[in-house]
Amino acid sequence: MPDAYKVMVDAELSKAFDVWSGYLDARTGEDPHARGRLRSMLESARTAADEGDCATARALVADMYDEAREAALIWAPSQPRPCEADRQIRDYAKDALPQVLPLGIRDRLDHVAVSLHVTCRRLEAAPGLDEATRQDVLYITARAGMALDLAHSTAARRELERLESIARRCGVEP
């Protein structure tokens, strides 16, 4: 299986590096000592990523958000919410994934993603679904999303089939 996870981690770090570089290159008039510490942390994170130590690079980026908050740097980037962070990471990764995923796998993943979206929307619009079923739909959709992020078409397809089964049970066309 292609290493889509590595592409996602690289995209996460690239996005963070771009955001912090943009902030540090801007002239905000904020505390130069704090900005200097952040610049040093950014360079350390880049070095760690270049050496393949993504865990250290991610930890340093997380520390940068904490450092900026503690230094009360009002123009510093704030840490995005998980859903927004994932959306941004997918946006960064979309250009790199075709280089590591064969066309057949990309087609299968795209088909599952579209079918998942349509089935989920139909279930969301269905009247009279109980709360437990709605939670099941959210849970299965999240699992399928994770499988898609990792380019695991078999797992994503399995979750889509589970969602389609719920749709048929509820009288919704999958």
C-alpha cells in the first residue's frame, strides 16, 4: 500500500511551516525576543523534519503555538480546530498524493468518497431518524473518512457498505 500517511504528515508540517514563516516574515511590531525564539523553534522543526524526525517537528510546532500564546503575540497564528486542520492538510496533500497513489486506487477512493457523501447527505435529510442511528451515521462516516485519508480503499469501501446498510434499513436510497 502506498504511504499516504507520510504524505499527510508531510503536508501537515509543510502547512505549519508556511503559516509560521508567513507570520515571522511579517513586520508586526511584536516582541522581537519572542519572535526570535519562534524563528529558532521553526528552524529546529524544519531541521527535524528534513532528518525524518516528524514527531519532534510536530512537537516543536505545537510548542510554537504555546509559546506565542504565552507571549501574548496577538498577530501570531492560532492553532486551527481539528476539523479545519484536517481540511487544510488534505488541501496541501492533494498535489502530492497523485505522485504516490496509482490511478486505479485514486479512482476507487474517489468513487467511495462521492458515494459516501451522497449517502450521508440523504441520511441526514431523512425524517424520523432516531439519535442512535444519527450517531452511527456520524461514526461510520468518520471511520470512512479516516480510511480515505490513509488511502485504504478496502476499509473505506467496507465503511461505505455499512452506511448503505443503514440507509436501506431506514428506507433511504443509498
